Amino acid sequence: MEQMTITAKIQIIVAETDKVLLDETMSVYRNACNYVSDYVFRTHDLKQFSLNKALYSTLREKFNLKSQMAQSVLKTVIARYKTILENQNEWIKPSFKNLSMIWFGTEIIP
């Protein structure tokens, strides 16, 4: 049986007060992704287990991320690197610039 992946992009409309909090959260998430991306680019390590061991505490403390968000950052960066390697066949460091994030397989765009 063939497996199919379905991706849905959603736009969240929030009150102005909530928008500020969402923007702050997304900025921290983006900064954490760039931090992990720098590490992966230097080490070429794409293994969830070893990245978790090396970076989890820092993600929790430096970026004040909850556990699930820290894991999401690692998975997001690993997925981006794997996509680049599949398409480009070389190590290119991705930069996380836009304000979007992926939670539980759903990309959230303000």
C-alpha cells in the first residue's frame, strides 16, 4: 500500500494582543532554528538523538522553549537539511528568516 502525506497551510487570525505574543513566539522559534542550523552546518550531524543530547538543554534554557517546541525545532532543522541535501547534494546552511513555524506537521503563518 502506498503512503500519502497531506500538507495543509493555514492562516490564523488573532486579536492584536495575541498577535504580539504569537510574533514573539515565532521569533524565538526562528532564532532557535538558526542556532540549531549553525550547529548542524558545523558538525554535519543530522541524527535526532545526538542533536537532542547536544542541544536540548540549551534550547530549553537559552530560548526558554517548552519540551515539545524544542523537539519541533530539531525536527524542523533536520527536515530542512535533508531536503537541501536531496535537491542540491551539498551542505548548504539554511537560514530561517520568515515568520512561520511548524507544529506537529502543520505550518503556522501569521
